[in-house]
Amino acid sequence: MRVVLDTNVVVSAALIRGGNEDRILRAWQRGAFDVVVSQAVLAEIGRALLYEKLRKFRWMSEAEIVALLELLGQESILVPGRVTVTESRDPTDDKFLAAAIEGRAGYLISGDKDLLTVKPPRGIRIVRPAAFLEILRKGRDPRP
């Protein structure tokens, strides 16, 4: 199963040890699913994880953040970023939809209200982290 993770999912994983988002990252690291990224998605995740204002709230050290970024860059499915999408109320979210389309992802995991209200293109399901964990727990894709 291919999945795109919104930046807020990865940042939340760095802020809340053992939370839903952290559990999603750990499931990916165990091979439960494949993550799809583009250079634009990786760049945004990197910028957000290294924000100075988040430093005091993270449970991850700088070294762990760098290791996570390297892992995302090396172990994810990197799409070229040739697809353009204009579906979200927030144009900065379109890169996640584009990566999902280009990488043939089945899911986009997000807590972002702008993305959660988008009519999903091409059969992609946009779900909250808790809903995705339930999909993983059941061990099957609930789509027909």
C-alpha cells in the first residue's frame, strides 16, 4: 500500500512520542506500507521539522530528526514532481495531492482541514491518522 504523509503528520510524530502519528511512522519503518514523496514534500517536511520554535517541544533530538529526514529520502518512493494539482483551498497543500496521484498512492494521511475537505482525486482516500491506524490494524484496505 502506498501512502503520502502530510507534513503535520511527520511533525506531530516528532512532538508526541507514542501518539498516532508516531505509531504511523513506526509502522512505515517496519514495512507496513510505502511512503510516497516528492522533492517539494521532502523540503517542506525538512523545513517544518527544523523550525526553531518547535525545538523545545520535540522529543526527537536533532540527530534523530536528521536521521528521519535521511530515511524518508532514501526509503520512500520518490516521484519526479511533474504532476500539477489545484484542488485544495490552500495551494501549498496541492503538492501532497500531486505526489499521491503521481505515486499512485491509495491514501493521503493528514490532520489538515483544508486537505480533509478536498474531494479526493483518482480514488485517493484522504484520512486522519487515527483512521489510517485502524486500516492498518484491520490489515486490509476497506475500499471495494
